[in-house]
Amino acid sequence: MADAGVTGVVAKLGELAAEEATALLRVDAEIRALRRKLAYLQALVRGADRQRRGRASELLLLWLRETREVAFEVEDAVDEFHLRVETCRVGARWRRRRRWWWGWHRDAVSLVQALATQIFVRHGLSNQISKINERIEELNQNKETYQIESSPSKIWSSLSVEVDPEWYEDKYVIGSRESEFAILKDLIINKEGDISHQAVISILGERGIGKTTLAKKLYNDPDIIKHFEVHAWVCLPPHIRFRDYIEIMYMQVSSQVPETPEKNDSTTSAPGNEETTDMEFKLWQNLENRRYLVVLDGLVSISDWNSLFAVLPHTNGSRILLTTHLNVKEINHIDPQIAPIKLPYLDVKHGEELFCQRVFGTIEPPQIYRSKGYYKNVHNISTGLPLAITVLAGILRSKLIPMEWDVMFEQLESNGQPKPVRSIWSLAFDDLPHYLKSCFLYFASVSENVILYPDRLVRLWIAEGFVMPKKAETLEDVGFDYLKELVARGLVQVMEKDAGGSIKLVAIHNLLHAFVESEAQDSSFLEIHHHANVVNPNAVRRLAVQNYVDAYVHIPNVFPKLRSLLCDFAEDQRSSSSFGELQPQSLWGNLAELCSRACGISENVSSNTLHGLHFLQGSRFLRVVDLNGLKMQKLPDEIGNIIHLRYLGIRNSNLEELPSSIYKLDNLQTLDVRKTNVGKIVDEFWDIEALRHVLAEKMLLPNCSVPLNNLMTLNGVVPCSSWDEKNCPLNNMIYLRSLSLSGISAAHTIALSAALRKMEFLLYLNLSGEFLPSSMFTTSSMRRLQALILHGKLQGINDLPSDRYVLPNLTMLYLHKSEVSQQFVHKLATLPCLVEMELSAVSYSDTTLFFDGFPSLARLKLENVSMLKELVIGKGAMPMLSILAMYDCDSLNTFKALNGLEHLQEVAIYNMPEIVDSIKLQDEKLFSKIKCLTTPRMVTDRGGFPGRFVRMLGRPDHVLRVTMASESRCSDM
């Protein structure tokens, strides 16, 4: 796939031609001429890329490969030019900082060096361009000599489509899988009582048939939720260790049951006896004598099943729901009493419903599409496979006229017969606009079945140079538009939304991941390895190392052409001493933290196995370094010489400090050192004007004088000194969209309040400290704020002059130790978009809490509000409330709901038996919705995508709910 490579190089040449240094060195004309040649070549390459999927000649494939190599040579020349120019700039800045000892000859030396550099760089770049031009001429000559047929591809009109919110729901289950849903639900609940044993219910079908989607609907069904005491969803990816499966299950189960003292009597024993691990024994204890539902999603090995089944107690009435693409013969022995349910392909009617929903949304499909027999074509080509229908709909949704549909169908047929389903993936990829192809291929850099936070994905795209600027939009906004278009085309799945309805988690289906991985490797876009044993390190441009067994992998080679290094290793959360006190704050409890070590907990390693990353010294062109779980304590000082570097991510590691040379990275956009011990960074780092995102745990924030107008994310920082209105670093960061600041005291509140008044674009605000300002509730600059998390006493909150709060877009509010009053709650009641609210730990100071208003509130949680005695939900209040959670409110003895709460689905109550008895006497309908638990962590996990928490690659920086790992495992659709 040469198109993505040539496209990226053409974009780079465009940037280079516009740079001031290019004009000064008098090479701008040569660069523009080279760019024009490559643009024409690019048009031919796109057509040839489509041809190679058929019965392409070897000459065409050779020509494509050589074209890609020429594009790489251009990229090398451009990056070498940048490297030399930037090296001179950094050197000049270094000399200016040390001018006190340079004396009178400083200017003369700088002038001579600048002249010498201009001559040297201009001569070198001109020679390289001349050689590249010769190669291009040779390519054109070879094409004519050997009569290589490659015509430019036809470009049809296409639409960049916003994601339809209805697509977040897999509604086809309601109709197409209605009978299977009813059968499975009856088997799980079994009202007749004729299935008394620990039943294993299997859902079979090939990949993409909808097994996980159906299982998810069952898992979230309210009747099934109430029927079982304990629930767990375990994904079964093939690349992790058995004990990690056990840990995933244990962490979920232990959050739902009271702590059980160890049993020493001989009548109760877990399987395996002496060989049973401590965690297996605890899991057995927690499930024993309880009715539980465990979903095992994506079983690929019978041996895994045998091992997992052995650690689950055979409790009567419990259920194990299994999804697998194994056949009936392979799993028939699992539970001979219950026949597996095999999902069939969708018939024409249900396939048409799914297709029309994806193409037309809620609009009535035009009659012409039915009259021309398009829906029958869709069924024949997709064979009724839901994933194939979805992707095909994504292709056709961007076509405006029926003639374009005809052309697409022709490409999916051969001699009147449909091509294999895989051809749909190829056509969908070829049909992507050029700016989306590299973005889609980037999904190959993560392992199969991984769920991603879009924030991090978009930051990586930007650092790679995939995202093109648009007028009046930030690069991040453009990147999210790219992601939405991939979702609209059915190539990326939305796994969960946040409280505001925006995309929170995304993933790519297994079948599409296999296609993308093959495409990325075939085109030399990316190399993927388990270890770093690369055959030809001199040619690698992007390297992804995915190892979920080891936390240390030896990387011996030097990679002179390397642009991106993306490593994902087994995580060892015990490596950082700060992790225990730095748990992320979540409205509903963070299951990601419970399962953060699920993909490989390495044993403690000695200091001689800590990685030094010395191979980076030979990788001068690196733009992206993203390492998760790699054991290391420090970066080499030479990192400062990699001046192309735009993204530096070191997470879940022993890293204790960053080298002082990091200030030389003038192009650095993102620094991500979450889940490390980095507490300080050299002050000069904050002079890097290109900075866009800084994410840490508790890193000191010094005073800085340089305006950081590009900085959008500042998370996990602590003030290093007292502030005043004139001496506050946040005054130079007024374009922030996400701010997370801890360690706030009374000495900071006035300056912080003044700084917040300047932040017109803030979306996410998380403040923690002894005292916090309260002006954000009345400051007009906070009108865009969507998520507000406050840990600490709000100064003057009850003395604010305004009768209402100016937070029209606030969707999530979390208050901890804030000591607010009923007056404050009354003012909150008018907020039009507030969806989630939590009051916890002395956050409310009165004895009676009356709710009136709150038109959009869907989830309410009260935790340890010790002074509260009476809770009243007024008539007409909270009409959209669906989940109410209360726990450890020891004094609460009265609860009144004066309206019907028609949308209420679940009331979760913890350690409050008296209020449960009171509700039972007063309101039977409300009592029927109560789920009594012991700990609060499972209250809303069903609202999102269950059970997907194997990889923990860092928390999101400005999402509205934090309940899942940033890279988590999922299985089939």
C-alpha cells in the first residue's frame, strides 16, 4: 500500500516549502518542483494500489514497491534537512543562555557558523533532490518500457459524516436476534426452575456474527441483573497468562461481595488444593454459596476453559455464559444438558434493516434503492454477516447517487458472483480519503482486541503528521473528525460514550484488525513483533513491540530510519511507589484500576534488567516514543538530541526522573509520564512553545514566563510555590481544555480563581486540595465546562452573589469534602445538561437534602454523607433519573420520592439495611428495583461496555467518566 506513504511525504513537502528556513536557504523552488512530481505519481499509485488486489502483474507490484522506496528517500531527505536546521537553532539558543562567558566574539562565531550551515545544508539537500529526481524519472521510464498498466483511480464524491448517536447502540439485536435473546434469557433466569445445576450456556458463531453484542445485551438486562448476586465479564484474549484471567475475575467479584475471612475447615476447599494460588482460593471463597453470572467472552482454547471451569465453585443456580467461534463438536462436552445456541447469518429482511439503519439512520430510504435490487446485492455480497453489512453500509453511505453504488457493487463481484467477504475490507480501505488511510493503519500498532481512549489515539496521529490543519479548528478537533468518519464508515466501533454523549472508548473488530495488520506490514508502514528481533533494522520506520508476558525486552539494534517506537509490555503496578496514593477519581468507581495489571504482572526484577534505551542514540529521526510497562528508571541524556520528537510517553514504569536535556525538544507536543515516579522536570522544559499535552501524576509546576498558547492539557501537576495574581504559571496557559491540579492551599486560591477567569476553552477541571476557589460556578468563562471534579472545601461557596450558576454545558459534577448546603443544591437544580452527580465524604453539610429540578440528571450517587438524615426527591424532579446509589450514609433514615421516577432502573444501596426496610414498607415499586451490595464499585459498570479491562495504558485526560482501562481487551462483535 504505497498510497499512504506517498501521501505523507507530499504533505511533508508542502510543510517544508512553506517554512522560512527553506526560503532562506534558496531551496524552496526545488522542493515545490519535487512535490508536484510526487503529486502526479501519487495519482497513479492510488490506481495501482486498487489493481494489486486483483490479479496484478509482478511488474506492477515491483513498480509500487520502488515508488514507495522513493517516497521514503524523500522523507529521509526532508527529515535530514530539518534535523540540521533544528540542530543549529538549538545550538544558537544554548549559546544565548550561556552568553555570560562567550564574551565579545559570540556574534562573530554565530555569524560564521550560520553561513557555513547555510552552504552545507543547501548543498546537501540539493544533491539529494537531484538524486531523487533521477529515481522518479527512472520509475517513469520503467513504466513505459515494461508497459506497466496503472491508470489514475476515479474519485467519486464522498461525504465526511458525523457519527449518528443511534449507532452507539446495536439495535439489530432487538429484531434480528429476538428469538435467540428470549431463549438465552430464559435459560439464564430459568423461572421454571428445571435447571438447578451450575449451567454453562454457549453462544456459537463465526467472527463478526454478533456473539459479544448479544451477550452484552443479556448481561445488561435488568431482569438478569437482579437475578444474580455476583456478576463478572471476562474477555479471553489468547496472549496473556492464565493467572491474569483469574485476576480479572477476582477483581470484579471481590468488588461485589463482603470480605470473607479465610476458612480453615476441611469441608471447604478450592480446586487444586496445594497447587491452588492464593487468588484462586479467594475467588472460590467469594463465589461459593452465591448465585453468580460469569461471562467468558471469546473462548479460543478448550484448555483455557478446563482451567477456568476448575476455579469456579459449582453453585446451584449459577450460570456461565460462553461466547466462542469453536464448533459444536469441540464444546459439546462442556454442558451436555444444555445445547449450545448457534447464531445464524442474518436473513434478507433483518440484513436490510441493519443496512438501512447504518446508511440512512432515521430517514426513510428512497424507493429507488429497493427497486434497483440493491438490498439483495448487499445480502449476496455480505452473506448476512453483520460486520460485513456494517462495513459495506459505511462504504455506500458516502456515495451520493445510485450510479456510484453500481460501481461499488461491480468491484465486489467477479463474473457475476460475489467475491469473498474479505474483499469488503479491501474496498472499504481503498475507498478511504487519503488522509484517513494512515490513521486507520495505525490501529495495527496496538494488539488485537484492544480498546482505546480516542484522546491518546488522536494525539499520536497528530505527532505522526497524519492530521492536516483546518481553518478555525484545532488539530485535536480535526483528528476527532477523522475518528468520527472512521466510525461512520463502520471501520471503528464505539464501545462507550461519556456523560455528554461523546465518544469515550473505541475499538476495531478482530477481523478488521487482522486486515489492517496485514496491510500495514505488507506496505512497510509498520513492523509488529513480540520481541525486538527485527530482521532488517536499517529499514524499519515504525516498530510496534507487543509483549504481554515480559516487562523487560532487550532491544539490541540501532534503527537509523525509525520514526515511531510503540511498545506495550506486561505491566507491573508495584514498580511505582506513588501508585497507592494516586488512584484516579471516578464518579462511579474505577474498574480499570482494579484490573490494571491484567495483561502481565512480572515478578520483581533486579536493577540489571532495567532498560536504558541506549539504542535511541542511533534513531535520530524519531517523532514518537510511546512505551507502556517497560522497566526503566531513567532516560538517556541523548534523548535531547532527537529534536524531531513530538510525542514522548513513558507509562507504567519505574521511571524516576527525566534528563535535563529534555528542554532541547523544541518540537515536543505531548509528554505522558502517568503511572511513573517522575515528580520534577527541569524548569526550561516549560519554555517549549510547541507543547500541547502534559500528563503526569504529581509533577511540580514551576513558575514560567513563556506563553504556552498551544497547551491544551495539563494533568497531574502540583504547585511548587505560593501564587499571586501576577505570579501564577496558569496565566500563561489560558487556552487549556483540560486541567487537573492537586496540592492546592489557601495560598493559591485567589490566583487560581483569577487564572480560571481567563480560560475560555476549559472543558474538564479537576482540583484537589485543602481549600478550593468557588468562582468557577459563577464565572462566565466556564460556560464550556463539561466535567467538574472537586476534592476539598469550597471557599465562600454559600456567599456567591449570583442566584444561579453559569455552567450551561456541565454534564458531570463530583464533590468530595466540599461542605455545600441546601442553597447550593437549589442553584445546581437549574443546570440544563447535568447528567451525573456525586456527593461524597462530608460534601453536604445539612441534615435534609431536597432535590427539585435537575431535568437531565440520570445518575446520582451519595457516599458517606454522614450528616444526612432525610432525602427527598420532589415532585417533578429528576424525570430522567435511571440509577440511584447510596452507601455508608449512616444517619439516613428517611427517603421519599414524591414522583414516579419512571425511568429509574436500579437503586444500589450499600451497608444501609434500615433504609432498605423503610423503603420496603413505604414503596414496593421502588423496593423492587433495589440491589443491595457491600461495596460501591459495580453500580454503573453495566452502563458502558462490560468486562473490557485488560490493558491499562493510562487514564483519559478529559473524559467525563473513568470506569475503564485506556487500552482494554474486547472480543468479537
